[in-house]
Amino acid sequence: MSRRRPFSIRRRLLSWLLIATAAFGTLALWDTWREAERMANALADRVLAGSALVIAERASLDQDGRIAIEIPYGALEMLSSAAEDRVFYRVDGPPGHLVTGYADLPAAPAQQGADPAFADRSFRGEPVRVASLARAASTGIDEVPFVVTVAETTRARVELTRTILMRSALRLALMILGAALIVGIAVTVSLRPLHRLGEAIAERSPDDLSPVETRVPSEVRGLVGTINLFMSRLKSALDGLRNFTGNAGHQLRTPLAVVRTQLALASRAGSLAEAQEAARKGDAAVAHAERILAQLLLLAKVDAASGRAPEPMDLAAFAREITADHIPAAAEAGIDLGYEGAESPVLVRAEPLLLGEALRNLISNAMLHGRDGGLITVRVRDEAVLAVLEVEDDGPGIPPEAHASAISRFARGRTGGPGMGLGLPVVDEIAALFGGRLALSVGAQGQGLCARISLPSARGGL
């Protein structure tokens, strides 16, 4: 399949400009032609009317009461300014009587005493412009009507119209060429920021996904903002992938080595009991690897969720539900798990799936590291601008000096129990994702561990 040729903004702008200018120029030329024709006719008609009036003023009556007229040379001289035109005239007396001039010259319908009448006619195979003026010669008692008709060929006025039109067309063509040149230069200069933007992106290393800071016109800021947003998302995705692969390589190496070791021991076992013990330890290592993988996948989910705007949720009802789900497992382990605190809605903006994983991690950690027959309490409090979620146990806890490091990835509290160093860091990252934080402290009775998540309140969000 052939690829479409990329279009050029410069060519498009120039094409639209030339097409639009040509269209409007054609209309302008047509209007100029009409106006030039009107002006040429008006000028020539004025001369024709003047000539007819001069001839009419020379009309008189002879002794027999007939129209007598002497054609003045100046009347026709006014019409002979254009050498290529010919002039014709006729004077008609009472109906049917030709006083002088060309008898076959057509006349225009003139009204007695009115302004000259004009008409376009054809005379001896040539187009002519005709002006007829109706007047009357008076003897003091009677009036004898007569009509003066003057005609001129139209070559001069056609030539004048053509000259005006050609000059207008030349000016318009120069204007179009000048506009095309100016627009071409302006577009080239205006597109330079885009070229600089392309060069700035091309010169970056593949690992540089920081926002683009190149100055661009306001029309392109939306594009740059979209590019920066895409690069930010891509950076988050790549960071999540790097974290996942790095963490998986770091954390899964030990349990996989244990599995291989136990399989090797099972193959060399001297008795069935030794082989079963090796298989049991290998199965425990596989289970441990599954827990690590689940936590790593949760971390990847946290990374992928960054930048989203969550909807408000009721933290109190949510905590009660999660706590109720863990009560059977806690009772089976001999642990007293319960909820206390707010019963009315406590609103926060968070993703229920991720916040649920954070609370389950805290409860699971408390059950795993707490004492047998111990007490675990889940609390929710509304503290004005903050909503607080706590999980407290009465187990051996973590020494205060180790609280900070316990929130770091792959750090384990000194509890003597199994762990992978991801539970509390996952909770901290989820809390930070929604504008909150995780803090550790000693339990209320001076023992155990209290994990406290503080989230911004979303009062009025529902």
C-alpha cells in the first residue's frame, strides 16, 4: 500500500492565498470592467449630448417656415478626438422630413424638451453609440419640432475600457505576487519555532523524557503540552517497567535458588522423608515467590495509576468492609481483629482498588508479625482537613529507630517472621499517590506497631 505524501503547511497556505486572491481578483476585475465601461460610456455620452446640443442651438426657420440649420465645425470636432472613431449626424424636421445628414442613421427615442436619449445601434456594419435630442424652432407664433441625432463608433470607448481593465489586472497580478512572496517569507519565519522544536526533540538522548521547554507560538503550545504529557506517561511506564524488572530480579532470585537447592536435595535424598522435607521447603519457597510477585505486580499497578484523578469515597464504610473480610482468617489464627472509630461517612479521594490493597497489606502484616492470640484494631478518624486510617497490633513491633527504614523497599522489620520488604513501601506509595503519607509509631500500650495513613479530606466531594 502506497504511503500518502506528507503535506506542506507552506504550500497549503500559499495555495489557499493564491486561490482566494485569484477568486476575489476575478470578481474585482469583473467589477472594474463594468465600472470602466460605465465611465467610458458616461464620458462619451456627455460629449455626444454636448455635440447634439450645439447643433440644436444653431437651428432656425427660413422664410418658408422650414428648419434651416448650419452644422458648426466645433460640434463635430468634439467627437473627433479619437482618430480611429467615425462621427455621423442627421437632423430631422417635421415627421418624414430630413433636414441634413445621413438619412439611414438610426436614432434614439427622444422626448420633446427632455434630456438627450441614448442607444446602442449598428450603422453600416459597425456598432455606434447614438444620442438624439428633440427640440423645436419658434417663429414667435408657431413652433416647428426637429430632432438632432449624433452617432459615434465605439472603438475609442472600448479601447479605454480595455486599457483600464489591463492596468487593473497588472496591478492585481503584482499584488498577488507580492502577497505570495510576503506570505512565503512570513510562513518560513513563523515555522522556525517548529523546526527548533523538532531539533530539540531529535537531539535528546532516548533516556531523556523530561518536559520540552523550547519556546513555541501559542498555537503550538497545546501540541507541546500533549507531547510533554505523553512523555510523562511514557516515563512513568518505563520507570514502572524498570522497577518491576529490577525488583523481580532482586527478589525472585533467592526463592528460585531455594527451589533449585531443594530439588537437588530431593534428587539425592536417601529416604522418602528427606525427599518430602525438601519438597515441602521447595513448595514454601514457591509460595514465597508468589507473594513477592503479587506485591511487585501491585507496585506496577501503583506506578500505572499515577496521574489519575480519583473519585470521592467513604473511607469509614470501606475500612469496615475490608476488616470484616479478614475477621474469619484472623479468628482462625487466634487473633482478635476489630474496627473502631467513625460511623458517619469520612470522605477521601482515592482509588478503592489500590487503597484496599494498602489496607489489606497493613492487616496482613499485623497478623503475620503480631503475637499469637493478639489484638489488631482498625480505626478511621476524621481530623478536620485529614482523614486518618490506622491499623494497630500488640505484637513485638519494630524498634523506633527502624521505623524510617521499614518503609523503604526491601527493608524488613526485625520481627523474626517471614517477609519480603515490600508491604509497607507499597502502602506508603499508595498513600502518596492520593496525596497522603504513611507513618509508623509504637502502639498505644507501649508495644506493638501502629501504622497510620493520613489522607486529605474530601468533604463535600459527594
